[in-house]
Amino acid sequence: MLPSLREALGKVDQKIVVFQGDRKVLLGDMVRILNISKAAGATQIAIAAKRATGAQMEHQGASGS
């Protein structure tokens, strides 16, 4: 993963990595991915996520996820 990301970042002026939010990704995995991005040369990191609606939040609370 690191060589591919380093190569991709080498082709662009802005070294930005954007992660799409996913509630199923564990925090430890996210930290590992952030560290890989930094080692590959990323200078900016962003996390993109959709805002949950009230109904979605109620459903998650009821289901325990």
C-alpha cells in the first residue's frame, strides 16, 4: 500500500489524502492508515463522512451499532 500511495502522491502538487467515513472501520485501523499516508508523503489528511439524520441515529441507538 505504501509504495502505491507514495507513487500517487508523487504525481500531484497537493499531497492531500481524503478518507471516506465508514462506521465499521476500527480506530486502530484508521490510525495505521493515517500513519501510512504520512509516511507516503501526505501533507494534509481529511476525513469525509455524511451527516446522519435523526432517524438514522435513532435506528443506530436501537440496534446498538
